[in-house]
Amino acid sequence: MDINAYIESGILELYVAGTLSEKENQEVYALMQKHPEIRQEVLNIEAAIVKLTAATSQGSNNLSYQNIKQKLGFDDSETQVIPISKPKNNWISYSGWAAALVLGVGLLWLINQNNQLKSSIQTAETQQSLLETQIENSKNNLEEAHTLISVLRDDNIARIPLNGQGNFSNTYAKVYWDKNENRIFLDAQGLPEPPEGKVYQVWSLKMSPLTPTSLGTIDSFKTDDNKIFEIENSHESEAFGITLEPAGGSKTPTMEQLYTLGVVNAT
């Protein structure tokens, strides 16, 4: 439980003001017993209201009854006069206390409203940030889509199918090699999701003698929905292969984990 967030929510002010339901009062009381910070905050709120109401009530009267008797020269042995009528209630003092109480409740309500307004503003800012991120992602996805379309329609782009190998004969992939831009686009839709702690690694191969050169690992395979990856390739590749390697990749391909292989057509 976030104690600070609970204290700043304004519910403790409403508890002191007595505006909560019986169930809510019980919940606040239980939390006061469990968390000293909440109990201390309630005590602080009560002390603040007492100070506020005391400041607005009528001040103490320095001319007490005993002081008046001393000024007039009476003492306690003299005959006491019993008033016939009851003293009037000091309605000014009562009204001051009432006004202070109303003011205190009003301040608590304003504090609660202010906290709710801050929360609403924060929520709105978060939603705006998420919307901006979605818009930016949409722009990036649109640009990527245009790039892929241009690659697929370009007759100068070499298309190399990568067929499944050995125990992985049911797998497949395809490479689109843009030699002018020194890059390939790997369509890895035909590969299964790698197990935990493993990644796919792409290799550029020279056939005679067999010389593999790593083009990097596909670390975002699980999170990429399209399974199409742009990879730099400035090598004179004669073939492309994909192996399953430990996270971080390997210096040389693990041939027992060779999933797909495709030879570049000489023509």
C-alpha cells in the first residue's frame, strides 16, 4: 500500500470532518491502527482544525468574576447575590465556533478537490503521452511499410529463399538483398519462437572455402509481430544461413542448430 498516496488522497480530512460512511470510517480507523504515519496525519489534521477554530472564537476575558469583586472591594465572606434570571448564552462565541467548523470542513473539501484535480491532470498528461507515442509508432510503421513495398517491387533486389535443414526441415525464411544499399531484409515468419536464453543468428557465407561471417542476432524476434528485420550486409555473400545460438550470439555457427540455408543464385 502506498501510504503517501493514501494520505494525499484527502480521505483523512473527510474522516476528521465526519463525512464518510460508517464502513469507510471503519476502514480508516483500521489503517490508523496498522500504520503510525496515517494515525499521526489524522492527529495533525485534528490539531490544525482546533487551532483554526480557536483563532476564530471569542478571546479569553481578563476581567474575570474574581477580578471584578476585588475592584469593587467585596470578599467571599459577604452576602452573595443570587441572580434571578439565567445568564444569557454567549451566542457570539457559539457562532464563532460554528463558523470555524464550517470553514474547516470547507477547507477539507477544497483540499480533496485539489487532489482530485491534480490526479485528473496527471492522468490526462499520461494519456497524451501515450497518444503521441502511438502516433509516432504509426508513422514509423507506415515508413517501414513503404520501404518494404518498394523492396518487393524492385527487380534489382535479389530474393533468396532459405529452406529448412536437417531436424528443422519444416522451417523456412527468405532474404531480400539490396546490394545498392548494402542491406538485407529477412522475412523470418517461418521460424518458431526461440526458447528462453537462445537467439537466432544470421550468417553471410562464402562457399569455397566455407567461411561464415556473422550479420548479428535477432534479439527482437519475440516482440516483432511482422518478423521482418532489416540487417546491414556489405559482404559478397554466396549464401545465407540462420542458426540458433546462446543469447549474445556465437563467433562461429553451431551447425547442429542450423535452421535454414539458402544459396544466392549466380544469375
